[in-house]
Amino acid sequence: MLWTVALFVGFLWTYSRSVIRYGLLPHDVIFLLSGAGLGIIAGMSVSIYLKHPGIIWENPLRLFYFGEGGLSSFHAFIGGVLGTLIILWVRKIPLWRVTEASALPASVVLAIGRWGCFLNGCCAGVETSFPWGIRFPIDPNRLLRHPTELYYAFSALAILWILQEVEGRIGALERKHHQAILWPLFCFLYGCSRFLIDPLRIDWFAQRRSFFMSSSFLVITGAVWGVFSIVQMRRP
């Protein structure tokens, strides 16, 4: 429920920023958000079948049973990006405006949605002696564990603050150089936060390869895209 609320808030803020701050047409933004929404749903649905591919061969139509999705934030992220890129290509919308408008809302989506993970008890951390350790109901041993879901949430708020500061300095549509800065920075910082927090999760050893690949993808994408944007901005 909280992930749904998070997406609703993020979509509303993205719409407002896209139209008011980055000059996109309202109907174009509606198409973009629709494509992103469908991509997010598809990403969440597919995530569980990537871990258990045999299910697909038994019944391929189960890919469309969205209620059985793995609710993976990373695969939802990838699905949303792909859905957005398709609409960008079809509607001929400038990429940099969309990415910059959605960077701050993406941080809010993570900050709110991770509270849903916390209340659900999934993504819990390993045992800890820290005073803020939490006893999760799903843990039969009732051990004090790292509230890694809250670490994700608070790190997302920190990323939001950084992005707001950067945008305040470089501006929005009035920028001299129309290059994406906020979105590459978001990807880089989010990937770095995953590198720091993921090893504290109780399922780290079972899924460390998947965690490492997803974090590396975000960091590398953000770094390469950011460097490209800076190089383009320095060109006469």
C-alpha cells in the first residue's frame, strides 16, 4: 500500500515539475507517466520469475499475474525507465527535461516506499547490538536486527536534499546548458547507498551477486552519464 502511495505522490510531483519547471506539455507528461507506470508494474511482475525461471515455462501467462510479482524496487526501476524511454522515442520529447523533472520525485518514492518494506518486515537486516535494533515479527528467533529498510528510506531523503541543493545552484529550464545532471547524480548516489546498506541485509549472502550487479549498474550508469553531461557542458 505504501509503495502505491509513494508512486502516486512521485507521479504527481513529476507531473508538476515537468510542466512548471521544465516546460513539457501536459499531455506529453501524461503519456510519459503512463508508460513509466506500466513499466514499473511489468518490472515488479517479472522480478520473481528471474529468480525462478522454471515458472515461466510451466505457464507463460503467469507473467501477466501482476499480483504475484516480487516487488523488487530495482526491477521496477528498470521497467519504469524502459517504459519512459519508449514514450520519449515515440513522442520525440527531450530526454534531459524528463530525467531532471523526475530525479527528485524518484527519491521521494524510495523514501516512502521503504517504510512499507519496514512495516512488512521484508528486507530486514542481520543481527545487531545497536540500540536502534528492531525485533521483526517474521523472525522466529526474535533477534534485534538492523532496520535496513529505514536506512534505505533515510538515505533517499539525504539524496533528495543533495539534489535540491544542486538544482538550486544550476537552475531548471533556464539553464545555459541543457544536459542531465540530477538524474545521473541520483543513480550514482542511490547505487552508492545500496553498496553500503545491502551487505547488512539478512539475505545478502544468498543474493549478493544480484545486489552487487544492480548497485554496480546504477553507479556506473550515473558516473558515465554524469561525465558525459559535464563534457558536453564544457564544449563551446
